[in-house]
Amino acid sequence: MIDTTIFENKTAAYYTLGCKLNFAETSTIGKMLAEAGVRKAREGERADICVINTCSVTELADKKCRQAIRRIHKEHPGAFVVATGCYAQLKPEEVAAIEGVDLVLGAEQKLDILQYINSLQKCGEDEAGRVAVTPSKDIRRFSPSCSADDRTRHFLKVQDGCDYFCSYCTIPFARGRSRNGSIASLVRQAEEVAREGGREIVLTGVNIGDFGKTTGESFLDLIRALDRVEGIERYRISSIEPNLITDEAIDFVAGSRSFMPHFHIPLQSGSDSVLKLMRRRYDTALFRHKIEKIKQVLPEAFIGVDVIVGTRGETAAYFEETRRFLEDLDITQLHVFSYSERPGTMALRIDNPVPPEEKHRRSQVLLELSERKLAAFYEAHIGETARVLVEHTQHGEWMHGFTENYIKVELPYDERLSNEVRSVRLGGWNEDRSALKGEL
Ligand code: SF4
């Protein structure tokens, strides 16, 4: 039994680092604390409880988490500090040793945050010694999560964990095995978003194409069911593995009511030799086929592609293969990441690490390629009329929105347009070339 009196009149502050999944999960933790009577601290107000949801995707991410925890401890002296998320799961002792941390919650335990705080009976009242809960390695539960950003999007977690064990990745250790919510429960969450006035949902997960491991359902069944939810006008599918996005799913998106012509597919390397070193489950021929398939049924689709440069074993010749492969491919934008050594991964056994300055050079080459492709994509749509979902936020005299195929559009600020879908004529570039100017 939870003694909710210890939460009465308490305030909490939340900090999230990393991916959209983390943001969605922080929102779930916030709801649990709110139901127990904890109020969200206002800007600048000292909180009684601080929850920090950490990320560990790179060494730099770990460092940012440490800095954030220290800063938060200073900003909220005496607060009960809870660290959770991937960094907390992977390196609990390291996190517990950071000044100010009272409780380290693993991926499995974060759903029991109330019980843990309750059993520690602290919440700023008890100054007893520091407590670190060592996260367990067995992560099985699926925590349903959905969060709204400060623009117009909602992020619905449909899947968690990963069974792939790519050689460079620690996510399967941080988030456990692949599991998912049921289609019925996810449809209910989407209906709830629609009731609250939400119009756009981004489906998130670690390996969402693997959806259905726990329920025996399929990703295709999921998107078919969500497409029928009234009120949701737009869905976007966040990153999906190339070997798991089926031709049927691509055809469905092309004919669907609400799934946008927008894909995000991790390639990681355009060299088959490097893909093998990475233990990825496809080759460049399969990847090319998926891009061609999308472009055949959705010629206007925006396709974002993740690439990692400087992985161990990526010779100059292999990198050049990647560059050429990407140059040729009809894609829109690259998300370029520099390989980061992660303790405990199999990639550490591969010879020939790439020096940092060479990683930087390769990254610059691909970023420049990405800029060219993105500019060409935007410019090809100038003069067209597109449906734009306008966001809430005001940027000086401007507001922004996105077309169905994810072109950013800038409009003069007008409160009445917020969260509205409008037909907009796409003009030339805005001042800093970050969007196209739109005319209603
Ligand atoms: S598919 Fe590979 S890179 Fe993606 S989370 Fe799973 S192990 Fe990591």
C-alpha cells in the first residue's frame, strides 16, 4: 500500500534527456506522481522531488546527464533526486555516486516510482543516507506512454526494447527485449489524444517494426487500426528498420487516410562490409529496394536516413562506398552520427578504430551532402499548394508548421491558425533558410 500522505503538498520537477521515448515515459511518471497528489513545480520554483530521465546513446550523452543531475541538485537544494532512464539502467553505481542522487531507478522499476519513494519515506523529510536501487537486468514490462510536445505533436509509444543486438549498440541492455502494447490499448490512447484536441501522432519505439512480439499482432495491423481513429489527421512513423518495413506497409501508407508520406529509416552504413561488422540485418540492395518502393508509390515522400560514421573497421574505401551509395539514393535528409565507443559492446572487438579527426571529416562530408539533398527537396516544391498543420509556438513575428511530407513552412503569426490544418502556397526560402515562406 502506498501512503499518499507523504506526497501531499509536494512539488516535482522533470528533466528529460535523449529520445522521444524518454519524453513519453517522463510524461507517464509525471501522471503517476500527479495522481498521488504531487504538483508540477512552476518555472523557477524549488521542487521537493526531481525526476531525471537519462540517456546513454553516446559517451557525450552520459556526460550531459551527469552535468544535468549536478545542475538540478544545485537548483533544487534538498530535493529528493530520482535518476532513471538508459544511463541509470546501464551504469547505476556511476549514477548513484553523483552528488545529490537519492534513488536510481532501472527500466523495470521506473513504473514503481511511487512505491520506491514511499518505502524510502524521504521526499525531503528524512535526511538518511543515500539509496541506490540497482536496476535488474530482466526488463519485461511495457509501460504505456504518450506525451505532447510544445508544438502540436503527440508521441505515442507503441513498442519498447530490442532483440537485435547490433554490435555497436547498448539499447537492448538499457531497455530490454522487444515488447509492445496491444493494438486495442494503443487505439484507446490515440482516441484519448483526439478527445484532447490532438491532431498529429508520431508512433515511437525502439524497434517499432518489430511490433507484435508480445501480443502476436503485426505492425501492419496496428497502422490499419490507428488509421480508423477519428479526429487524428496525421500519423508519422518514427525510425523503422529497413528489413521490417514491409512493402505491404508502404502500400498501406500510400493509400491511407492519415499516414503521412514521411519515413525515417536507419541505414547506418552504405558499405555491405561495414553493415556486416555492425551485425545489421539487411544489405544495401534491400535498403535500395525499400527506397525505390517508397518513391514508386509516394514520389513526394520525405525520407530521412540515419548514418553512423567512423565505426571501427570503417576504412576510407568503405566510407567512400557509403558516400557514393547515399549520393545516388533518392532520399531527403541524413541524420549523421559519429560512432561512439560503448562499454560492453561487441564492436570493441573490431580492429582499426577511426581517429576522432577523421570521424569529424567524414561527418562533415555527409552533412554537406544532406544539406544539398534537403535544399533540392524543398526547392522542388516551391510554387505548390500544400496542407500545413500550423504549430502553437510563436517565434518573433512568425509561426511554423509542416506539410504532409515534412517541409517546414513559415507563416506570419496569427493565433487563430494554431493547431489548424490549412492550404498554403509554398514560396521561397525564409531568411535563415530553415523553412519555406507560406502564403495562405
Ligand atoms: S536495431 Fe540495432 S541499433 Fe537499433 S536499438 Fe536494436 S540493437 Fe540498437
